[in-house]
Amino acid sequence: MTALFRRIKPAQNFRITKHQIAKFLNIPASLIVKVESWLYVIFVHRLDKGGQFISYRQMEQWKNAIACHLQKCSTNQQLHSLWNAIKYDQTKHRKQYADSILPFLKTIWEKCLLIE
């Protein structure tokens, strides 16, 4: 588990619905029997495939939670520390990040730097 993951605590803080999972998987919500939020992943019980794991990092809430943390930083030192944690997490878990997430977060990070 990375420092960023410990900071975000997705299993405790994310409320992920069947409809969000269905949209992410591009399937009808009726195919989802149950969604379980485990410590490191989401486990989806599906009628058509059995079980499927989804990383929290792939969900929209992950991107939004990081953006929120960036905006709450009160010093440049905190911003740089968080940005380094983001880059490390993205490098370590590259397959779990969409290509659009890092540019989106970098834009927010740069705007937060300009404010100070």
C-alpha cells in the first residue's frame, strides 16, 4: 500500500454504487448482484461472469479525492510532497491509472501553486 493510498483510504471513504460500477464496466446494472468494498479493491459479484476485482484507482472517486487533497494543501511543501506521492503511486500502479488522470491532477496542482 502506498502513502497516497493510506492518505485517501478509499475503502473507508468511497461510497460506490452498483450504477457507478455498471457504468465503469459498461454493463447493465441488473448484471451486478453485489458490490463489496474490500481494503484494497472492490469485488463485484456478476451474474454473467462470477466475481470481478476493480481497483479503487480506476474509479472516478479516486481522481476526485486526490484533487480534493491537492486543493486542501496549505503550503508549497505540502503540495510538492503530495505531488511526489501521486507520481510515485501512478508509476508503481501504472495499469490502474487512466491516461487522463495525471494531466488532470497536474493542472490542479499547478493552479494551487499559483495561488500561494
